[in-house]
Amino acid sequence: MAVRLWEVMERAQNGPFMEENYFVKKSLMPTIKKLIRKYEIKADLSKPVNTSDELADKVWQAGKELFLTVGVYNQDTHRVIEFDEREVNEDLFAAPSYYLVGKNHDLRRYGHRKVEDTEKPFIIMSPDITYDEQVFFNACLSYLKEPLLDGICSPLLGDFMGRPMTSHFPLEIGGSMHHAMTLRETARLAGRPDVFFVAVGTAESDMAQIAVSNDQWGVRAGDARLCGGITELMTNNQMLNKAIHYNQMGNLCAILPGAIYGGYAGGAEGTAILQIAFILQGLCVYGASFSQNFPFHLLYGSNTGREMLWIISAYTQAVARNTHLVNDSNCFANAGPMTDMLFYEGAAHAISSVVSGNNLWTCAPCRNKIHNHGTPLEARFAAEVAHSVVAQHMTREEASEVVNKLLAKYEEKIPHDNYGVPFHEAYDVLKCVPKPEYLDLFYKCKEEVAKMGVNFIY
Amino acid sequence: MEESIKKLTEAIMDGDDEVSAEAAQEIVDAKADLKPVIEKLTDTMRELGRQFEAMEIFLPEMILSADAMVAAMDIFGPVLAESGDIQKKGTVVLGTAPGDMHEIGKNIVVTVLTADGFDVVDLGKNVPAIDYVNKAVENEADVIGVSALMTTTMPGATEVINLLRDKDLYGKFKVIVGGAPTNPNWAKDIGADGWAESAAEAVTLVNNLVQK
């Protein structure tokens, strides 16, 4: 939902001038530190799922104050986009609390969730990594066959017609069109022609995104599209171009906020606060309909470690308790397909997210960086865990206990590479089904997770 | 004197550039031998680097400490140059690949290389391939570094190396690459001289390359 879109663009062009270095060092970093002290925010990492309402509310207040104090920096114009509290409150009030997405038998409700909510989470599936052109079609089809999928972002392309795609070069437009066409075609073949798309991730630049807007073969009005939040609390003209286009297309514009643990925000407390400010950047600058949240660890690029799960629970509860905004929580796991660690990581992330009041986006394996290494089966696992813990009305206290048991399975292994196997070794590519040995591991891990306290629905 | 050195190392650990400069000036005014002081500072920065890699401290602390180190070196520099004791480690030209807006990784490498004593020319983000080549020539650089965080920006590193070849400059500068989706095999395939997974590895790599 776009409130005062053009007034914001004017601020992006004519707001107060500031050097980028000054914004980071003298505005952003010290303000985060000051707000942690002011609100006395302290992470208790022995409980990887936060159980304190008071702490969640402090995180919200600090994050909102960070956004109001620092604003958002436009790297292209070197201008700060500022808002006053009345405007932020207006945007928060005006934002819808749910959307009806997809059509016909794929119509779904994608809505705000509360802490320990008993409403089903909305599940978006995507590995968020690139695949070979030769398996791309079948990889997309495999995801679309997943029964718990409410929306898809899908695998990405790195090459087009045998050539590496280069950002801002015509090959990027070609590859992005190929992606959009393939996704539309595979959705029909899977019997889900009107399923909700978040597309297309292959298109990095604004021009490539604009090129794939097409009601027949590409991204349609009503699909969702993403606008990055740049490290940290920054934007640029390309992102603003995307936001304008998405809002005018009738897309659900979403911000991609990924506050970095260990980066400019410092530790867990600062990262949670920064994530809130990023969500407000999406709402107020991009007119975002929802936030696709992926705070991650500076060294590992993942978000399934203890401190990351705490951050996810804290910012999620902050938003769930203090707004009616729509959110989802994107899993970045360390391990790869055909490893038990990947299932355990996905489960821990799902529990921390949905019990705290988030929807789920799952799952990017291998620290989101190993080509071809992702399958729908790990997404299915996390989705089954998410629905099950919601159905059994799991509390945050219980969630914290289960997540601690899951962490015991993999916490020590996080620093070590454990990338498993690529899609074509874990799946029968032609039939788009998991290989028996991967399914065996799936069921074995389900039994293990059930023993930890998850009552699987089936 | 010991007191001023202690004050200086503590100021660097605390990331206080004003106190760091003050302590450095005290040391210069006392006409102390700067060599052992510089060695002490190098040890301090190494310890900070270790703490950062272990996430015992975070990027803000690392940046402020590097700034404090630079503040001290700004005062020591002219004295070292005059005495002939200054040893330039090398010049590194760094940026993110064409089309790539993600620069936190590159910024960390800039910070740790600067703290390690290199002259770093930070080209910023979304740097056209030709700019790497021109700036390396202009600054008589030893190393060119290209960071890419997206698969679609990785070809930008290849473009830099291809330009060096086309301008008969390949081999004149060492080229290093890095970034989340990159790997050592790809680096080798495109003709880079080195690849690093982390900032700490980048420092070791650059030190090794400039010694060759």
C-alpha cells in the first residue's frame, strides 16, 4: 500500500544531504547503541525464543525510534529520507492486516499473525539460489507440487542460453523473462495456474523487473515483488524505481530487510532493533504490503544459529504485538540437501518464527550460496513443523525448549561446511519427486523432531 | 613512555581516535623509537581481528578501532618517513563488481587491510570494470580486489581481468576476488590470483601476494 509515494520520492531527491560514511558512523551506529542502553534491551540467549512481552515491546519502541531518528539514506542522491511520527503512525494504521492472494482454487489469505496465534501460517517456498538451465523447469515444477505451498518464489537462473547473466546487461532481461515464463508454465502443469507468485528473483535490476511485467506470460497484478533494503537502512534510485513500478502495477510490493548480526548493528539486540527500522522503511518508503525478513549472521550468512533465532523471535513478537502488519520469516540454513542438519535447522527456524507470530518463507540451504543445492523436501519439512506447532497451540516457553533440543543437534556444526548434495542427486528430476533415500531421511528426522515435542498432524 | 604506549593501545582497543592521537603525539614528543610501538600496535590490531572473527566484538568496534589506529599512524607517518623507517606494505584498489550495491563485505576488508598497514583505494560500490584498471595504474597499485555478492555480478570480476588482458596489463597487478557466491575454483577459472572467504583470509592473502 502506497501512502504519499511521490512525496517520499521528493524527499529521496531533496532531503538533507549527508555523506554516506557519516550516516553509517555518526548517525546509524551510535544511535543503535544509544537505543539499546535507553530501552535496556538485553538478549537472554539461553531462551532462543524470547518469552518476554516487555522485551518485545521495547524492541518495537527502539526500532521505531531508530527509524525516526536516522531515516533512510539514498546512496545515489546522498539524501536522507525522513519521516515524522505522525506519518509513521498513519502508515501503520492504514496498512491492511491481510491480503487475498492467488485466484480460484489457489486463493489464500495472507495475513498478520499474533504471538502464539492459532491461525495457520502462510507458507511461501523458495530455495533462493540459482540452478542450471537444464534442471530449472523441473526444479520449479517440483516446488509447485508441494501440498503446503501457499505461494512460490522459486529457484533462480544464473545463466541464459548458455551464457552467464550479467546484472544490467541484456542477458539479465532475457534470463528474467525465461524465469517468468517457466514459472507460469510450470504452475499450469502443476494444476496451480493462479498460485501466488513472489517473482521474479532472477531479475536484480529495475529494468529487468519492469521487463517481466506481463499479464499473459509474466508477473501479474496481484503477484508480489521485492524491493531490497540496502545495508543498513539505505536505498538507491533503482530500488525506488522498482517500488514505484510495483505499486502502480498493483503488485504486493515487499521489502527484503536483512539486518546483519555482527555488522553495523552489533550484536543480537541491535540487529533486532534494526530489523524493525527496516520494516518501517518498507512500509513508509516503498509502500510495502509486507516484509520478507531475513536477518543473517555476518560470518555464516545464515539465520538458524542461537542468536539469530532469538533475533527472529524478538523482532517478530515486536511487530506482532504492536502492529497489524503482514510479515514473513525467511530461513537461511547452513546445511544442504540430504543432511539431517538441514531438516533440524528448518524446524528450529519455523518454530521460532510461527510461534512468535510470523508467516514462513522456507528455505534457502547452504548459506544461500551453493548453486543447485536446494530441494522442496526441506521446505516441506519446515512447513509441516510450522503447521503442527500452531495446531498444537505451542507456547513460546515450549517453543524455546524444543528449539534448544534442535540446536543441540547442530549448533556446534554451524562453522563447518556441510553442503550435502545438489537437487539432481536428491531428486528424481524427471518425475519431480524426492529420491527414496532422501525421503527415508525425511521420515527419520520427523520421528526425531516428534520426540522433541512436535505433534505432527500427519 | 610505557604509560603513553599503554594509553595508545587502550585507546585503539576502545576505538577512541582522539585519545589515540593524543597518546601518539606524546610518544612523538618524547622522541621514542617508533619501531617497537608500531609492532605493539600491529599486535593490538591482530588481537582485535581475532576477536572480530570470533564475534567477540562486532563491526562498529572494529571500525572505531581502525579509525583510532589511523589517527595514530597519521601522527607517526611523517616521523617514520623522515627517519626512513617507514615501510610501505603495498597499495590495494578495492570495490564491488559492476552492478553490485552490496558493500559491507568490501568495507570490512578495507578496514582490516588499512589497519594492517596497506594503502587502500576504496572505489566504492557498483564500480565499472575500466575504473579498477585505471585506478590501479594511477595509484601504482599492487593488488586489485573485486567483491561480488550476486551471481549476476560475478561476471563483473571476469570483465576486470579481461580488460587487464586486453590492455596488456595482466600480471602487472595481482587480482583477488571474493563475496558470498564466489569460490576458489571460479576464481582460478577466471584467472584471478587469489580468493578469500573472509576478511581475515583477505589480509593473509594480500600479504602473501605482495611478498611474491
